[in-house]
Amino acid sequence: MIDGNLKGRRIAVPEMRELEVLTALLERRGAEVLKCPLVSIHDSPHSEQVLAFATRLSAGGFDDFVLLTGEGLRRILGCIDRHEPALRSRFVEALARLRTITRGPKPARALRELGLRPGLEASQPTTAGVIESLSAEDLEHRRVAVQLYGEDPNATLMSFLETKHADVTTVAPYVYGNAADGATVKMLLERMAAGEVDAIAFTSKLQIERLVSQHPGPLVRLALSRTMIAAVGPVVADAIRAHGFDVASSPDHSWFMKPLVAALSEALK
């Protein structure tokens, strides 16, 4: 069944992991979707380090576990399943015993898939939200594990935990790479610059980073100035604004695909 309120609209989608989900939601409303995944996600090439982290957690080696993404927890479990499947049950049992701190709904959802709930949820799905939620906590000498966002060392969070005298260990269970080739992305930017695309829906800050860092600045600026920009949530919106672009559409809450499409539909009325 087609809703129809995006009929005649052309929407660019740089998402990869849930590309077909987002495409279906937009097409259901009548949109023409231009698929151009910008960022791919891969398991860490250092599986031995991820497995060593999982083994330490399973042995009770941490008091707190900060989950910045749902993807991270799933990748850790995937590493366990590939290399030491017998460890999985011990890992999940240990996860239930320590305090988990989640940045936003996606890592909380990954925990619920295991029958678990977050011990503490960030006030906002950002690093600042995690810090705010932990600011009143006594972390001195607590063994705090942090699952990173890709390979970003998150210096802001690390500095905060250092001031709280926590004993911090990080794990990076996945890495980012480029998805669509440069020629495909350039073609999309040229169509946007020509005014042929109504909107582009960003679902990750890495997507805007790739555009800005790997393609000619004048073309990117022209393309994004002539195309409505939508962001799935505040982290993505902040990254877009940090590069000098306006965000015309973003959900007020519930930073998922469906609210993103609903907000974009409203903005394009």
C-alpha cells in the first residue's frame, strides 16, 4: 500500500546497513529513491583483541560497560560465535551482572535482544549525554569498559573518565570503509547540484564525513545547498552543522528510520 505523500519526490539515501529498510519506507510513500551507500561496516581486523576483551568481560573483569552503538555489541557476539562459540553464554551471563550504560536506543535494543536491559541510559544519544548521566556517579577505581564508535577514540569521553579516576579499557569491534565508488558518488552530487534531488537522508555522521573529505568542496557545497538535508538524530545533525550545512528535517525523538521518514515527509509537504 502506497501512502503517496512523497509521490514525485526524489530522495537520496547514503545508508548501507539498513538500505533496503529505508528504501522500502520511502517507496511506500511514493518516493523515487536514489541508492548511494557511502559507508560500509566491517568486523575489526584485530579479532584476537576483540576476543580477549570478551574473555576478560566473561571472567568478571569489568564493573561498567559503556555501549556507544548497538552494532558494537552485535559485532562482539559475532566474533565470539566465529572464534569461540562456547564463550557466548558466559559472556551474556557476565553482561547481565555488570552495569551497562547505553548511548541511545540502538545499544539498548541490542541488549534487549539478549533479554537484558540497560543499567543506565544516557539522557541524550550522544557522548555528552553519556557524560551527563555518569557525572554524579562515583567511578573512582571502577573498571570501565567502553565499546567505541568504529575506531574513533572518543577523546572527550576518555578525558571525562580520566577525571573520574576510572580504570578504562576500550574495544573497537568494527571498522568503517568506503562503500559506493567515487564515480557513483560524484554522479549523485552532480544531480543534487543540478537541482534534480529533493532531499538526502543522512543516517550516520560518517556519511557526511566521507562526502566532505573525499569529494571536491565546491561540488559538495553546491549539491547540499540545493538539496533538503534530513538527519536521523542529533549526533548526525550536529556533524552536518559542524561542516556548515543546515539540517531541514530531523525527528524530535525516537531516532530511527520510521520517524526519519515521517519527519522528512512533513518537511516536503
